[in-house]
Amino acid sequence: MDKREENKEIKNQEQIHLIESLSPNERKILHFLTKDFEEIVKKSGLDETSVLRALEFLSNKKIIELKIDQKKQVELGVNGILYIKKGLPERRLVNLVADKKTISLNEAKKHSELNDNEFQAALGALKKKALINTSNSNIIFSGTKEEISRKTLEEQFLESLPLELEKLSPENKFCLDSLKSRKNIIELTSENKVNIKLTKLGEEIIKESGNIKHEDYLEALTPEILSNQSWKNKKFRRYDIKSPVPQISGGKRHFVNQATDYARKVWSELGFKEMTGNFSQTGFWNFDALFTAQDHPVREIQDTFYIKDIKGKLPDKKIVEAVKQAHEKGIAGSKGWRYKFNEKESERVILRTHTTCLSSQTLAMLGKLKTTKEKQGKFFAVGKCFRNETVDWGHLFEFNQTEGIVVDPNANFRNLLGYLKEFFKKMGFQEVKFVPSYFPYTEPSVEIYGYNSIKKVWMEIGGAGIFRPEVVIPLLGEYIPVLAWGPGFDRSIMEYYSIGDLRDMYSNNIAKLRTMKFWEK
């Protein structure tokens, strides 16, 4: 066999394999490919979607060249059809006003038989054309009989529909912009024009396909085929594994929820119990119990969302008095803030500015236990917080925070840094650093920074420290070292998802969400 015959044999074999890979729907339309799309649908007995999908597969196999042109049309809407018969609202109103010269708004609305939306739209349209004026609840005709005797551009436009969008004249485009904001007068529709061109390969495939008995090919292996052994002396259709298929977007949890679930898993594996609570909290738990002075700037409305006209319930009087004592006179050697504590300020209800309010409530709960040993424990929280922030790439007014406390007589600052390093390592931050800082309720205190490789900057991701005695003693009833931290969780996951702007995390762009990878660590 010479080289030419060998190539011909290979080509024939490839064509046979290609024919053997045709799906039932592709085979149904194969011999109608020289006809237009509507004729293919009619003769194949398939619906338009099935035919279009089969054509796309044939195009992928180079059997046809497929081109789909989208034609947009402007057509009459439901109200547009009605207005062609009865006249536009402004036409009906101007005819009435021109006849009366002056008419009250109420009379005009009554006799024109227009609904509220139509009446307001008509008034606006006629004012723009300087055909009427309104004064003292009256409508005054200010045009001429000649002006209203001619059909308006809008009326002429409606009578000329349907029209192709791309072929509209400047006048028609003006009318389109004027009418499309009004309810159901016009509507834009799209129509796909399918152009099919049979390739040389396609011609050969059609010719060759008549020599193959497709009924001898099985589409799938079923229990019936196995039981009656009808698979014998037959072949399975070749599956096309190269052609692209429509992408399927399966349901999945939002990637932020995936990350928060993972954070819960990390803390749980480290032996922590989860703390939960409401988004709305009293100023007592959010600020006072954490030794934040009642005149501190963070409690101003510029920084905190307050809920109007709602008064919250304070806890046991014993706890309130202990916190009040810490603020006014100090505790365990401190001098306090030296001001008169106001319980009304404590009762104000806010959207929690941090999840640390859950830590203060947990300490108060532990304070009801009898022994120091019973009061020990490790606790965490992951939840939303709210602050009156200026929104930018690194700040949102609504964000997630992960909270943690360790209550243990032997806990120290090195333990605190160890917990934080381990957590952020598991969250994907290879580079974390700690910087000395100040917070009203911890001493010593640190800020946590993680390196953002997208922005190429060190980004603050939270604060941490050891609760001061002024926080611990009023709530716990005694001083036990309490390690505490509250990093902003959204910033923690920016690195993993290569997000450079926090606002992108909650834009809910469905196309982006479909392509967002799963949280895997």
C-alpha cells in the first residue's frame, strides 16, 4: 500500500469514527443540514433548543460552520397595543384640556379616564412639549390647535412598530428613550438568526453515514440490555470527549460561608466551644462590660449604628454594679475612668460592633459557677459585626469577625500568640506579624497583620491581648487570666481567594460566584 492509499484509509477510518460518535439528535438532523433552521426543526421533529444544541456539536466536529446572529426588535407592549386604539394618555388629556381651555386637575383626571400613573406621565409629557401649564390645581392649555392636530413623534413611532433596533432613525431613538421608561408601552425582543454552512467534511460524512446502521449502536448499558443479552453483536456509540459541552453550574454554598465553616472546624479541632448571640446588643455588653468608657469616641453615632427608640434590658444588678464600680472608681488597684456611670447609656441598643460582646456574656455566665476550675475553658465565635465605616477596598460597614477567649490560670502572652499563629497558618497566611497596640479592655495588647499579596501591603486583620482585671473581675467574680482576640475574618480570606477589594466579596455577581473555587485547606 503506497502512502496515498494509506492516508486515504486513515481518513476513511477517522470519518467512520466520527460518524459512530454522532448522537441520536445529531443523526436526526444530519440529512437536513442544507435547509434553514426552521425547516430542520420541522423535519427532524425536535424542539428548537435540541436542534440548536445538536448543531453546536456538529460545528465542534467541523461538519458545519455555525453562525448565530442576534436581531433585536422594538415591538408594541400590552399598553402600546391599547394606546394605538385609544390614543396615548397625553393625547387623550391634551384633547380634553384644549376643549376646556382651563380645567381642574381632579376634573381632568376624572374625565380623561386615566389611572394615576397614566395621568402623571401625561402631565409630564405635555409640560415638556409646552402644551400645558399648571397653576392653583388647574391645567391651562398653552398650545395651539395646529400643534395638537398633528401626530406626535411618539404616535408615529408606535404606529411604525415593529422595527429593528439597529436600524432606528435618530427621531425613533429619541422616541424609544422617551417611551421605554413607561410601563408596557414598548418592549425589546431578541431573535436569533441561525446560519448553517455545510463543510466539505460534512458532505463526506453525510455521504458515508448511509453505509452505517446506527440501530446496531447502543447509547447506554441498562439492566434490561444485560438481562436479555441484546448487547451481543452490537457496538456502543463512540463518545465524543473532545467537544465542549454546556457548562453546568451546580449549587454550592457562598464562598464566605464555606470559609466561616472552615474557621469553625479549625477552632473546634483546637478544643474550643462556639459562642453565639444576637446581632443587636445593649451598650452594656458591647462596651461597658469591656471597660470602654461611656464618652469614648467609638460610642459616637459616627462609628456605631444605634437602633432608635428601643431600650435594652440590663443583666443582674450585681453585675451592673460591679461594672459600674470598675468604671467610676476602678478595681484591683486601677483608678477607673473617674466619671459618673449612666445606666441609660448602657440600655441603648446597637448593632454589635464586634463579637467580643459574646466573650463578655460568656465570662458573666462562667462567673455564676462556684470554683475556679469550673470557670476555665476555651471559646470562639464567628459572626457578623456592624460599624459606621467609610466603605473602601479594605473597609465595609458589615463584616465578619472571629472571636476567641481562653480562661486559664496558667495562660500567658506566649500562649496567645501561639493560638493566633496556628489559626492564621491554617487560614493560609504564611506571613503574620504582631505589633504592640492599645485597646481599652486588654493589656498587653497587639495588632495582628497579615501580608496581602494582591495589594502588596501588610494589612491589619485584628486585635488581641489579655483582658484587664477591670473586665474580668466584675464578670467572673475573680481574676483569672483571659486571652482574647477578635480578627476581622473577611480580611483573613481575601488572600485565599485573591480578592483585592472587600466590596467584591458581597457584590453577588452570579457569574463570578459560579467560577469561585471551593474553600479547600
